[in-house]
Amino acid sequence: MAIHTPLLPAKFGPANVYFKCENLQRGGAFKIRGAYNNLAQLAPAVRARGVIAYSSGNHAQAVALAAKLFGVPAAIVMLNQSVAEKVARTKEYGAEVIFGGDSSETIKARAEEIAAERDITLIPPFDHPGTIAGQGTIGLEILEDLPEVETLVVPIGGGGLISGIATAVKEIRTSIRVIGVEPEGAPTMCESLKAGKLVTLPETNTIADGLKPARAGDLTFAAVRRYVDETVLVPDSAILEAVAQLLKQEKLVVEPSGAASFAAVRSGKVVVSGPTVCVLSGGNITGALLRSV
């Protein structure tokens, strides 16, 4: 089960900035919320047969951990180029790791095939009501800890995180501003919003490996269109600078995907006016990158 993560005021930078520290979550990222919620909703007999997921890394670890907590088998289809540390952690939680290709669409297709072959349940990384609802608990925690919050800044990969948070907070207080952040090299949601429909990018290229799916989801796209006020793009250079500042000055270990929200604030892509929360979505940074910042 997920923990209620701390909401910490920034020590440096603009005033009124706070960090929602999902980098301190079980499994090292917010993903355990949706993964655990999905497994909890399965009938015991169905859950006992096992589960499968597809992921570049953080959802992989989350499903592996959730399955371990429930005492059921898990198989995870990962990218051929998934970060070695994330693969290792997934295996340490007891999951079977299957390398299934070089794109999010390819590993999704492979996971669906295996789910059918083995008669086990697929746990989607973002485009599922149970996943979105689980991630939405972050928004509820922020409202509980900082009722006066005016702006939430949230990274976007497939859109499950921002969909859950935005739905939760906007249904309670419509005046809260929700801003999504994507890397310039993976503008999946931005391009879909611009086109007015879901688009599949021919390729994505960013250091933020958790924010690079080539296509968002139907449910997440609809939620973003309805509840999110704005989306912005940040370059990898700004993300890396944010990672360094979070580590050296805030004493927080945050991976590039998790630091995208602060990168948007730090670089001026998001102007702070009133209490602003940056969701630091994960802390599963590689050893090589940690040594280089």
C-alpha cells in the first residue's frame, strides 16, 4: 500500500514553492498507488493467477512490488533499453522480466499477448480507471496538507498521474490551476492537444525515460482536455539542472522524469503566483547520472 508522502517547502528558488515528494514513495515513485489499487480491486481467484504489466521502469517496479505484497506472481514486459537499475529492482521484487522491444507500443502488444496466453490480468500503466484513481490520491493528500494551494505542476508521460491529480482536485475546487509538463523530446500530450485528437509520435528522445511514451491514452487525453489548464515543454538541459539543484540544495534525490515539474518552474515556463506544488514523481535515478550531477 502507498504511503502519504511529505509535502516540503522549497529551501531555495521562488517563494511559495512546495515539493510533493513521491520520490520517497514505496518503490521509489508514485506508480505504486495505481498498481496497488488495481490489484486490490481484482477478485482473489483472479489475482492469484498472476498479473502482467508493460513499462520502461517505474510502473514495472510498482506492479512487481504490489504483486509481492499480495503474494501473487508478476511478469513485466520492459523495453530492451530500460535502465539497468530499474530492471534489477523489478527482479528483486520477485517479478519475471521479459524484454519485449524498443517502443512503448511494442511492449504493450507483447504484454497483451502474454496476458491472453497465460490467462493473467494486465495492469495498465496509465490508461485505466483504477490506475488513474490510484494516482489521484496524490491530489487529495496535497489538498489535505496545503489547503491554500493555487497551482499544481505535474509531469506528463502517458497522462495517468496528471489525470488522477487534476480530476481529484478540480472536482473539489475548480479554481486550482493544474499545469502539465513534458520534455521537448517527447511532446506526446502537447501534440495531441494541438491536433485535437490522440496522435502517435514517430519517435521520442529524452533523458526523462518515464515521460517518453509515443502515445497517451484515451482516458488520460480526455481528462487532460477537461481538467488541465495548460501544458508546457522543457528541454532536457533544464531537467538536468533541476535534478542537480534538488540534489545539492534541497537534498532530494529525484530522477529526470520526476524533476520535470520543478524544471518548468525553475526555468520560468511556469510563473509562480501563490502557493505552488511541484510533484516530484519519482526518485529512481541511475548511479551514473547521480555521480555526474
